[in-house]
Amino acid sequence: MQREVSVLWGEKKVVLRQTARAVTPFGGLSAFIEFLKRIGLPEQVFRDLPFCLSSPNAIPAGETFTAFLIAVVAGARRFAHSSMLRADRALHAMLGMKRFPTDGTIRNLF
């Protein structure tokens, strides 16, 4: 799909195109995620968490904690609000997560 649209203020034209790439409204989190990488948060979380999950289907506890942190930064006020991030494939790619935990998984971590 491609469509040309006139802008509201001015004489320019804007071309709208459809893409198969993942797009996220949380693109601004990329700077925060880069900051977390630079301070070594993933290594510290995996090293200092007092437990390790042994189920073959379990999402690692460090990734669950990081998902909680990202949900709070993205504006979640309740555990249930973290579910809005589960469908965002681009955010998962920025975090390097194959699966994003549910609100129940995050709640059970605590």
C-alpha cells in the first residue's frame, strides 16, 4: 500500500507506505535499553538473583525482572498493564527476548 497525503500546514506531500517490519510506539526506550547494557545490568541481575528457575519452559528470572523494569518505565502502574508489551515484537527484539512474560509470571517473581 502506498498513498500520498497533503500536510496540514504547508504545501508538501507525505508518502505513506506499508511495511512488514515491526514498529513500536516505545522506540524511545532504545536509549534506556542501551544505558542498561552499558552499566551491565543483565550480567548483574543474572549474577545477583538469589534463585534460578529449572523448568525447561521457564523464562529466565533475569529477563522477567527486566520485563518488569521496562513495563514500569513504559508507564505500567499495575502488573496487568505489563500485558500491553507482550504483543510488541519490536520491543522484544530491542530487549533480545524470545518470549515476554505475562503479568502473572512477573507477579510470581515477587
